[in-house]
Amino acid sequence: MELLAFLGFLTVALMLALILTKKLSPTVALIAVPLATGIIACGFFVTDPEGAPGQADFWANFKSLGGMITGAGGIGSVASTGVMFLFSILFFGVLTDAGTFRPIISGIVKSMGANPVLITLGTALLAMCVHLDGSGAVTFLICVPPLVPLYDAMGMRRTTLAATVAMAAGTMNILPWGGPTIRAASALGLGSDPVGFFLPVLPAVLVGLLGVLGFSAMLGVMEKSRLGPVTAAGKEYAAPELSHEEEELLRPKLFWVNLGMIVLAILCLLFSGFAPAVVFMVFYVLATVINYPSVEESKRRVDAHAQSAMMMCSVLFAAGCFCGIMKGTGMIGSMAQALVSVMPASLGRFFPLITGIISMPSSLVFDPDSFYYGVLPILSETAKGFGADPLAVGRAAILGQMTTGFPVSPLSPATFLLVGLSGVDLGEHQKRTIPFALALTVIMLITAVLTGGVSI
């Protein structure tokens, strides 16, 4: 079991190292690394196709890798998200081709005075408002596509956009209807009252949101300094010149119709109860039929956006492969047990503080189900035995684990949606965003300790 845990940590570390150093693309790293270590696991650790202990031989275990990759814990878990990726790209691509966002961007820049600080603050506030529904994918789909042209036009780095949206969405993900808080409350026996479980850390979350605005302003100041006095003085926004072909694609008379489709799509994402994949399938059809009813032209619009769609979907399904093998071979479960076993008993009463400190980085290693249903109950019970409040352990965990940490985690499909929509490299996004995410967790943890939300 210890060797299996070591293999799991090695898999994650090697994969992250290869991506961050750009030795391999995320798609290749997410498939090749877990596949190699998965074969090793099959050779030395007996598993059945479901990842439970059994008595199968190596060949049977090796064949079970296919089920791990394509099953409910692997590609099956991201299949609907892949469909959503595909049709969301096509939907926003058609509306971009039609020129829907050009007057919107001009209006935003005019109201903000082309000030990078105001732009980053506006980005953060927009992401906070949209993430009230608790869905990272929806937040990224609503916030990022309209803002990418704005950041490009102002010469601002797209990594700044991704980091700002990630900080806002991650901190808002602590709300009691967010997945991590619901999981933590359920794991600690408070599944019927996630709001009561959350309320003691509400002051810390409010301070965290102020921290998001502060860090967003800091990023804006950095961009303002990098771009120089021209932008600082209020550079006029000039929409990029279009080619003759692009001019022919514009549909200015359909601006309000297209804008209405965007608003309606957002409302459907937030309140209809339909899966995002279904929403974007329907609205892609409406967008292409209304703007480009010709069969040949609609085909050309698909071809124009096929490359970005394929890139995003390939990374997403590669992430499904990674998750499926990690879960199916039992590596994630073994890693959870190993982390708990190395903590000295003398540190029991400080488990809430320790949990809070490791919560954000643990998002890079554990998916939320494995952490909250596997690691958290063991941590809380151990803390209880040493006189610490087991609920404090859970509250400390939600300050980082798949909250501030989810938009940078390779175990979160939403991370790949964010970097794909932003058009940034995963490694660059992580290098820019992780320090801010960790700082936000520490700020909230200190506030929670001072206000009594996390007792030690």
C-alpha cells in the first residue's frame, strides 16, 4: 500500500513537472504518465476492473486499465463536459464572427477609461456575481469569452484574465451550495445543514473576497506599469481592423437578437435545470441558423473553430484518462491514507490549522470526492481524539481544497475550460495563479482563527 501511494505521488509530481517545464503538452502528459504508472501498478498491485482488491493476474489487471480510462471515474465523468466544451466554443465562435462582442467591448472600455486596474477589478466583480450559482464551468463560459478580446485590445496578458477569474470563482466556491462545502458537511454528518456548517467561516470568506479585489487591483497595477504611460493616460480603444471576409461575416442588424441569445443562454444555464451541454447545443443551433442559415456557411463556421474545439476537448478527455487511472488503480486512496499516517500524533490538536495550510495545495493531488470522503473523515476523527474540534477541520479544509484550488487543479475539468477559453498554457496559468490562491487561503485561515470560525 505504501508503494502504491508513492507511485501515486510520483505520477502527480512527474505530470506536473512535465507540464510546468513544457517538456510535454498537457494532453500527452495527462495520458502518458498515468498510463505508464498504471501499468506498473497493475504489475505489482492486484486490482479488479473497479480498483478493489482481488486475485486477478497481471494480464487481467492490464486489460482493466481500459475500463478505468473509459468508465464512470474516467472519461465517462467528463463526457458531458466535453460536449459542453465543443458546443460552447461553437456558440461563442459564431457570435464572435457575427461581431456581437465588438460594440460590447467598446462600451466596457469606454466606461472603464481603458484603465487596466478598473478592468481587472471589473473582471473580478463579474466573476463573483456569476459564480453565485456555484458552477465553475458556467462562470468561465460566461466571463471569459467576452473579455478575451478586451484584454487583447488593451495589450493585457491573458494570464491576468485567467488568474483574476480563477481567484474570484475559487473564493466564491466556498459558499454553502458549492460542491466542496456540501461534501465536507456531509462527510462530517451535517449534510442536512451545510449553511450552519458554513456560517462560522463567513467572515473569513468576506475577507477573502476583499483579498480577491486587492490582488486583482495588484494585477491591474502590474499591467498598467508594463504597458506604460500611453495606456495609463487613457488610450482610446480601437476595434481591430477586419479583413474583407471578416467584414462579410458581420451581422450588425442582428446585434440585439444575438445579445438576447447570450442573455437567454445565461439564464438557462443558471435557472433552467438543463445540463450546460444541452443548453449550448440548443443555442449553437439557434445562433448558426439565425446568423448563417446557409449550409455551406455554417460548415465553414464549424471549420473555423474546429482547431480550438479539438484542443480543448482533447485535454479534457486526457484529464479523464488521468483521473480514471488514478482512481481505478487505487493510487488516490493510498495517497490519502499515506498523508494521514505521516502526521505525528502530537500535532493532533493543530489538525485544523494543518488542514487549512495544506488544503489549497492538496487540490493538485486529490479530487474533491477523494479528499472530503476519504481524507477528511480520518483527519477529523484523529483531531477529535486529541481534543480538537472535528468541524473546525472541515471548515479549514473548505478554505482551499477545491475552492481557491479548483481553478488550478489538473483534477478539475473546469481548469482546462478556463485555460482553453483564455487561450493560455496550463503551466503558465498555474505559475501565475497558485501564489495568489495560496495567499487567499492563508488570509482566510488566519481570519477564521481570529474570528473563531476555525478553533485550535
